[in-house]
Amino acid sequence: MAATDGRRLNRQTDRLAELLGPGGLLTGADVVLRAEGWGAPTPCQALAIARPATTAQVSAVLSFCQTENIAVVPYGGGTGLVQGAVAGPDELLLSLERMRRTPEIDPVARIATVDAGVTLQDLQQTADADDLLFPLDLGARGSATIGGNVSTNAGGNRVIRFGMMREMVLGLEAVLADGTVVSSMNRMLKNNAGYDLKQLFIGSEGTLGVVTRIILRLREKPVSQNLALVAAPGFPAILRMLKLADRALGGQLSAFEVMWREFYEIVTTPPARNAPPLAHGAPCYVLIESLGGNESADRQRFEEMLGVLFDERTVTDAVIADSRNRIDALWAIRDSVEELLHLGPTLMFDVSLPITAMESYVHDVRAQLDGRLAGSRCVVWGHVGDSNLHLWISHTVVNAEIRDCVESIVYGPLRDIGGSISAEHGIGVEKRRYLGLSRSGVEIAMMRALKSTLDPRGILNPGKVLD
């Protein structure tokens, strides 16, 4: 039997190599040299890594894999945090890293046609050269891919102004499990002709199809960018601050990022590379950003907004970025999440909940951790204007029992307060068993029906999102 299995495996890999051409299939040592994902010390365990260069090759690989009943795990930039792109030893990892032609920009229509393997940063820079903006932004911009952003419906730092990835996708091309290519490459803001099929693939984490090309909406490049870091006397002041800032900026508010004291102090204290622009000790710190079209008028409006915040006593101290380097330095504080890994073994969570419930939720989570898991540390920050919190919880050791304890503390309250177990990172494997806290039985049944219709043999990213 073992010899038969070996011959079958050799035949399969030979055929995949033939379909993909030179350099298209990695096996053996070339597989285990890769890590499973961001921050994961475990080497890749996949049967092989397929690296198609075209949609036609993706189609051929999936058609062959369905015939041979080989599970396929789509892979983007490896920056996910929920084990959504981890392949087992009997599964083929399908990496779109070779599908990264320079994005095609239409400056008149203000759209970009992008291969799934293009990184977010490459798209941002290409759009910028035409004085356009692709507004999605997140800390992993240098390695996260557009295909991965689509498959997880990425959020990031500017959702409050521009929305999630879903709001930026005009059209896309995807390959189904049997190799069928679904081309819905719409280029218009308005197209109300029947079902909007592209929405099936956005946020589905590669379980319904493999996204290969995308048409994205771009915006005019802002003329002004104003950014301030402010200290707040407490969370109630932040709720008031958000409303005041949004009103005073007249629709220009593009980011409202809140860092609890612990986060700010960790990322601005050696060995962290960032210097603290504001003194330590405040309960919370907030990055407020506006993007606009008139440099002098926007600067005046921004400064007047800060004056209102001081007058209303929602702010106790502030620093305004006065140069491009200063803007980058302030954003680097918010993006320096890797500094938290120095705390030891860490569990990472992103949840969403009504902003009015955030203060009590964080207090209750910390109280339960103190009572049930002595010695743990909970660091909190997030896109509060988007109802999104990140909680990274560290402990001296993280095993299955500790994980279960922490997850019950973090996820348990969300059902009753109308929250979600995932704000922007997806479900993957890590959150799968908690999906019922955020989705009804009817919703999950519909998800299963879609999965069985589009992927009847269950070869696409099996075990992710749904059991």
C-alpha cells in the first residue's frame, strides 16, 4: 500500500509540475524552509507549494486537484493571524506570489486592475505615482497581498473614512474548486444587474474560490495630511472626542486610533525604537488623522478641532506632526505591534463591539484574567472609531488549557453585547468553534449551503471558517 501511495504521489506532483512549468512547484526542502505564517516558528508542512503565474494555471491546478481529491490551501502574504492559510502534509499550498504584475492604473476612471499577488504597499506606491490613493492601510502593508486583503475583507487604519476592503472592490476574477473561472471584472461604481457575485468571495478566506485578479476603486491623492497624537483623561473622554473631532473636521476624519496606556508605554520604552512624543501616564492615547484638499485651510481646521478638544477637556496633551518624517514617526508608534512579542507567549485577538460597551468590556476581561489566570498581561489598542479592539494577552506559558481559558474570557461576553469574534482578521481555524457567538444557526446553515454548492468535494481550504 505504501509503495502504491508513493507512486500516486509522484504521479500527482509530476503532473502539477508539468501544469505549472519551470519553478512553478516547490517540494521537499524548498517547502520546509518556509514558515507556516507570520510569527510562526513551525516550518511549512504542505505536501508541495504550487506557484501559478496566470489565472489559467490556477484553473488547471484546481481542476486537477478536484479530480485527484487533493485539498488546496490558498496563500497570500502569510500575514494572517487566525491560521487561515496553514496547510497540512496532505494538502497543496497554492501561493499566488508569482502573480504580481505591476498594477494597471486608469487615472481617469480612478481604478486599478491588480493581480492577487501584488502587495498592498506596491499598489499604494503605484497609485501614488499617478496622484491617486488606495486608502486601505495596515501595518503589514509591505508583505500583505491584495488577494489576501480581499479574501479576509481587510480593514486597517482608515476604515472610518473609506470602509473595509469590500467597499473598494468593484470587480474580481476568481477560480472555483473545479477550475471554472468566474470573471466579474466590473469597472463601474454602479452595476445593479442581478446578484453581485463578487461579494461571495470577499471575506470567504479562500473557501469558496481563489481570487486571481481584482479591479479596485482609487481616490484622488489628498493634498493635505494632518496628524496629531493626543493624551486622553479616560475612555469616556474618547467617546466625546470622536464625536467632536468628526464634526469639526467636516468629513475629513480618516483615522481615529486608540492606544491604552500599556500599549503606548511598551512601544515607546527601550528596547522599542520609538521615543515617546507625549509623557507616559495617561489612561489612553489617540492618533487623529485628517486627509483633505487644501493644505492651509485644512491645517487651520485641524488646529481648530484640537482647540475644541482642549476646551471640552477631552484632551490633556497633544503633539501635531509638522513634517513627513514626523507623520511617519507617529504612525510607527501605532504600527509597532511586534514589540509586544517581547512580553512572552501571546494570544492575539481582534473583536468588534459597540464603542459604548468598550470600557466595561476591557475592564471585565482584565478582571477575569486577574482572577482566573494570575500573571497574565492584557494589552489593548484598536480602531475604536470602527468599533474594533485588538487585545494581545500574554502569559508565562500558552497551552491548550490556557488558550481555552483566555478565549472563553475574551469571546464569552460578545454575544450578549452584540459584538463579533472577528473585526478584520477572519475566522480561519482559531475562531471556528466560536463562530456561533456571532452568527445565527440560519446564517451558518446558509454558509454551509454555499460551500457545498461551490466546492462540493470540499477541497478548498478545508477546515477553515466552517468545520
